[in-house]
Amino acid sequence: MITPAVSVIITCLNGRRWLDKCLPPLLDSSVKEFEVIFVDNGSSDGTLEHVTGHYADPRIVTKRLEKNRGFTGGSNYGAQFAQSALLFFLSVDVVVQQDTLSTLMEGYRPEHGVLGPTVLNVASDDLGGEHSTIQVLDVFGYPANASHKKPFYIEGCAFLIGREKFLGSGGFDEGLETYAEDVDLCWRMWLQGYVNAINDNTRVYHYGGSSSVHYSSRGNTASTYYRRYHTAKNIVRNALKNYQAHNVCWVVPGQIILLGMEALYYLTIGRNYRAFRNIIAAVYWNVAHIPDTLAQRRAIQRLRHSPDRRIIRMMIRYPVVFEYFFRHGGPRYVR
């Protein structure tokens, strides 16, 4: 049996509507020796049945989870079955180009942690695309866009990583479940001395990137309650795990103050009590999960090669949440 050149891992929950957009161009890739590990995360919309009934391709291996384990859990599960030394994680709402896999594989170097393509966020089938800007963080862990900086993290909708690097670092943190898991993985790659980068020679189109966007510099501040809860929860956990102890002592209190101010905004000016409860629940989750977070932290710090002073140089030094609230008045929740 020929070992695949790359293992493509797709984790999907109720994503049947995206399958006929995602799978045909993927299967038409210029790289032929690859496998697709398709993990159905407990879907109820016939996702798995559609894959098995319409895509009888021997390169596709389907796995079913009876219970939704989140994007992180489903992706970790799929990675266990990968046969290649390279893993390509792909969201089901992403359309690749024929050269996406080959370009990323040819450009992947030993010093790379995570390597991604240029991501164009689209809202319709015309694939005209809106250029996705560089993904960075501020020192408090809030994602931001900055075209003048090197990327701190690569969007989790499409990226390549070495299998041993992924598994050796612990894979995705399943406590995060979804949102900011790409931030966490890339952060850990930086700590281990690797470089995260974007290969501008290929691009993908991300349908999901055009909706449910929080704090976008494009002026679209629509979000969902689900997304905001997990994002707020996960930025605190990421800081607790990944910063050195002396920086945890000021970053995490700063995060709590910022989240407290956001919650106060929802309670008073925004009059959005559900959003207020979400922020409180996100902070409480971190308190309740301190033992697990500390266990993760110990494992991460043992693998550290780069001090925080190198990491912080790549971050924005002020809390970007202020800028977005002053400019847009906070997110507009759509559901």
C-alpha cells in the first residue's frame, strides 16, 4: 500500500450543505496520493450518508463519532488515523484550489510549525472573495487583523502541519472545543521555536469566514452568542497555559478586567442580558477548570524553547477590544 503524501482531516458537524462545494475540488487536487479522513461529529442532517453515497472514492476514509466532541476533539480523533507525515486540516466550508496541497507541501520547511494558504472570505458562489488580512493577537489574547505584521496564527479553516509536531505538542486542546484553538496551536508552535507562516502562492475560499465574525476591522461586528462565549472562555485559558508565570500575573487580571467591562457594557448600555451572562459563564468556566488548565500548562512549558519576550514582540501591545468598541459600539448578535 502506498503511503499517502498528505492526510487531509475534515471534521464536520451538520455540514451537508457544504459537501458538494468542498469535496469535488479537493479530490481534483494535483496531488493524487493523499487520503481524506472525514470525521462526522455526530451529525443529524445526513452528512455522513451523503459522503458515503455520493463520493465513492477510495481515498476517503469516513469515521463517525456518536457524540459531538467539538472541532478540537473531532480533529484529534481524525489525526489518530493519519498515515502521512503531513496533516492538512480543512473545514468543510472551504474550497481549495487544484494546487493548494502541492504548493503548501512544497513550501513546508523543517522550521515551520503551521503553514497556511491565503484565505479569502466569501459570502456567495461567485468566489470573488474578500482578502483575509494577517491574523495577529494583542497581548491580552484578543485576535486582530494587521496587514503590516507577520502572522501570529494561521486560520484553522485550512493549514498544514507535520504530524509529529502536531501529536508531539498534544494536538488541539479539547477543552477549547472550538474558536481560538488555532491561536493556541500556533502559540505553542512559537514557544517550541517553530515559525508559523502563510504561503501567498495559493489561496482557498472560506464561506464560513463571511459570517459570525467578531471584532472585524471591516466594520462587520456581527457575532453569535455561541461564538462569543467560546472566544471569551478560550482567550483566558490560552493565556493561562502559554504565558510564562510572571506574565500570567498581569495578563490574566487584565483579561478579567476587560471582560468585566464588556459584561458591564452589555448590562447597562447594550441591554443584552444573554450576552452579559455569557461573559460571566466564560470566566466561571475557567475557574472551574483550573486543575485541567494547570496540567496542560505544565506540559506546554516543558516543551518551551522561546521566552515570552520574543513572542510578545509579534503582538499588539494595547487591548484591541477598546478600539473596536469605540469604533463600532460592540458586536451585534445575530443568534
